[in-house]
Amino acid sequence: MSAHKLKKDSVITIVQIAIFITATVVFTYRYIAYRNSNIDISHTELLEVGDSIPRITFQDERGNSLNTSTIEDQVAYVIFGNCGTCEREIPFWNDLYMKIKSHQLNGKIIGLWVSGKDHYNEFIALQSVEIPVYFVDTITKYNKLRVKFLTQIYVVDEGIIKAVYVNPSIAKDTKTEIMSIFGIEPQ
């Protein structure tokens, strides 16, 4: 066997070992993080139309509280986090929020942020967020909401879920449907 071939085979073996070790470390890290998070992703279904929204108290970045059981208006809970889809959809939610507010319509848009307060500060530094945002800051709240997707929307009226939407990227007809729920004519 030539010295060149032996050297080439050694380099390939070293690269293969490095890739294997890297993949093992990444997998192990993710597995440990998942096992230690206590996030229940085993549920197979979202909350459904007709279900009651779970009674949960959230806080915003100023410490103001919001309890889901005290809201009697129609509300869209927009569950979002630090992701590209969420970033692209925020202008729609900001616009809808401002239309409801300016027309004094009976309804609310409430953001529920799931990616941690530090990431939220990074997110709003890059993206204008007009909707009121509260933090899903415990695993229990996360599990009660049955968060599976970002963005996930529950439209609730008098505590009962009337519609459920899951992204990525809300389709135009879904946006039109959500606007009509709040009495806004699409343009």
C-alpha cells in the first residue's frame, strides 16, 4: 500500500470519527434537554373546537396579569415564539389588533410567547409587536395549552374554543376567516 493511499484513508477515517462524535454529542445534548424539560409533546391532539380554554394566569413583561377565565370578549390567543414563521405573521396580527382597537370592536388579540423572556427582547428589537404579549413561562402552562406548533391560534368566545388554526404561514383564506370572526371586512 502506498504512503499516499494510507494517508488519504487515515484522513477519511478521522473525518468519519469526527462526524460520528459530533452527531453523538448533538443527539445526546438534545435528548438530555428534552428529557429534562418536562414538556409533554406526546399529546396527539390540540385543544379542539368546543373545549374550554384552560384557566391559566399569564404575566406580561411589566408584571401585569391576565387570567383566561376573566376574559368574556372574543379573543384570539396567538401562541408564538422565536421563529421565522412567527416573525412573518406578526404584521398581520398587529394590523388586526389595530383594526379591532380603532373600530372599538368586541374582541382581543393576545400574544402568548413561548420562547423565554430573553428571546422575546431579542425578537422585539428586530420586529415591532403591537399586540399585548404575555409569557408562557412554565411547563405546566405550556402543556395545558397543548402547544405543538408555532404559530398556533385559539379563537375563544366566552371561554369556549370556537376555532383552531395552525401555521406555518397563515393562508389568505384563513386570514380572511379570522378577520370575519372579528367583524372586519378583508381588503
